[in-house]
Amino acid sequence: MPRIEPLQPTDAQGKTRELYEGVHSAIGMVPNMMQSMGHSSAVLDGYLGFSRALNRSLNAGLREQIGLAVAGSNHCDYCASAHSALGEKAGIEPDELARNLRGQSIDAKAYAAIQFAMAIVEQRGHVTDADLDAIRKAGFDEGEVVEIIALVSLNLFTNYFNHIADPEIDFPEVITSFAAAS
């Protein structure tokens, strides 16, 4: 049961209603996480704006792979479920998505990005020079490195938000504890 009740689209007013309408027209639904955020139009607007800005940078598949790795590290089932569904939509195979949830990848460049993301999470942002050298050697330029940092930060926000709000999962469910065990 949610710890912060979702603000239903039918009850939303003003800026929140406008944001919900935009989300619904873009993806055909207003996910429960966003409905919980909807109690503050500032939070929902900030989340959506940051998400939109990052959606124009790294490719969709890599964004979902990084999101999955961060969700797995933080045991966020809601985000793992959402990023798995979006990752499949972006063309990533289910076996690869399962690897990403565990911080792995068969693709060398995706693996480097995931490992850098994991270093950010595990070291609380205090990455080493070797971590930066590794991501650069994998072919990521400075702009992409900065975008990965931002993407990890956005995913940390949603992971922590979901731990507190505990919205009902409205995507095909992925349980992070199973990923850690395999």
C-alpha cells in the first residue's frame, strides 16, 4: 500500500493537471510514481524537465541500462520494473536487461557506462581518477560523462522517492532481490 497516496488525474488541478495531461498524451498513462509526485507540481515539473533534458542526450537503451543498474544497486523494484519495460521498448533483450540490473552488460561500452554509474552510487560521487579514465577510454566524451552523472542523480532521486512513497508498481513487476541472488 502506498505510503504517499497517488494524486489521481481526475483530482489534479492547475499545473499538476497540465503536467499529467502531457505525460498521458506522451505515454498513454500517468504512472503511479508521478501521481505521488503530483502532490507538488514543482517536484513533478522538475522531474519531468530533468528527464526530458536527458532524453535528448544518451541513447534510450543506454539510459534504461544505467537506470536498471542504479535501481538494482538501490533495490528499487518500482524503477527496476519501469526501466525494464522501457528498456524492452528501446530494443534491449530481456537477458541483457537482467544483466544490467546486476550491474553487468555483454556490450563493452554499455558495461563501462554501467560500471561508472555504479562507482558514482557506491562511492557516493567520490569516483577515482581511474573511474574517469575508464569511462573516457571506453569512448565517452566529457559531455557524455557529465550526462551519465546527471542520469545517475536523477535515478537516485526516483529510487529514494519510491522507497519513501512506495507507489504501487504499474509496470510488469521486476523484483531486485531476485536479481541480486542470481
